[in-house]
Amino acid sequence: MNTPDVARGYVPGARPYVQYGERVFSGAASEVPLWETGMPTTFVPPNNAELTISAASASDYGKSVRLMYQDQTLTERSQVVTLAATPPVVTGVYAVDTMYSLNGNVVGAVTATHDGVTHALIPAGSIKFDTAIRRVPGGKRLMISAMYAGSTSGTSAARVSVELVASFFNGDSFAAQAYLITYAAVALQDSTVTLSLPSPLAIPAGEWFGFVASCDKGADVSAGLFGWLEDA
């Protein structure tokens, strides 16, 4: 790596990273992951899951869906499946990065489930599964440089708090137990806030991270972050 590369901020193995999640709350809630409405209200990570990819509408049969996930070594994997009456299955899943349709918006919801738990969901009329809860791939380190959060509730004026969480603290990892510890939080009431960090926040390989939200009334809450992945 030469001096001009250093001046431009070049880091070996680095690539830009963005993440976004949103959830519509119908009433009061406490520390619920910001992922698609209809997903679980508590965080249950996949662990050697066999994900069944099901389409709620027969109109989606024959469409292709790409599942981006991590295997047991936390290596990033990609598999394309075809939606059908007999749902396809993807095995050996330890984290879901995203899932999206390769043929435009789906007619009905498309879900990826294991033992009754939904680990990914493309809502009806949408093209992609949006989630603010992800896992850092093996051999990588996530550097978070900026984040944002917002809420809207119309006339109800809901009070909302959004927390940036991760599964490690003080050098200890809680990824196996799926414990999420708060690193930062903002309070909102029909507003949006953006935070640029003076120095990046580093999340180690294998750790879960993302956003959870709490509210006292129904609200539409979203949050996301910007940064990059680099070799650990």
C-alpha cells in the first residue's frame, strides 16, 4: 500500500456498507428489532437453520429469490431459489443478511422460516427484506461512521427511543446468547436525527449489531447506518 492510497483512506479488503430497517408499531412496544413488520418482536438468531422459503401467493410461483446468508464459518453465501408450491429449503444458515426478489415486487409475502420462527420476510408488494439487525461476517470488521433514526405517528405524537445495539461489550462476546447491549440511543417524537461519529465504531467479526426501538404508542420507526467492512 503506497502513500497516495493511505491519503485516500484505502484499507485492504474494505467495501462500503449501508444498512436500513423499519417497523410499523400498532401500539406500545419495548426494545423490538427494527426489521419488517410481521417479523418476530424478539431477536431469535438462526443457528444451523434449514430455512423454508415460502410464497403466500401462487402468483409468485416461478419467481426467483436470492437469499444472502452466512454459514457456520460466517462466510458470506448467496443462493437463488425458485418459489413453488413445494417450498425450497436452504440449509446451514447462521445469519441472514438479506433476501430479495429477482423478478420485481412480489404479489404476496415471501418468508424464510425455521421451526416456526421467521428469519426473513419480503412484504407483499415489496422486492426486498429490510432489516437493521445483521451479523459481521467472519474475517471482517465493521466500521460504523454515521447513523440515523426517525419516527412518524401522525396525530398520536408517539414518544420513541431508538438504540444502537451489539452483542459484545468490554471484550466479551454474547453472540451465542443473542444478548444485545446498547451503545447509543436517541429519543424522537415525529422527527429524524442523524449522527456522524468523530471516530468510527468498530464491531468485530461474528457479532450481531443493529437497532431496536421502543414507543409508547403506534408509530412508524426507521433507522440505518453507514460505514465499511474491512479485513479483521
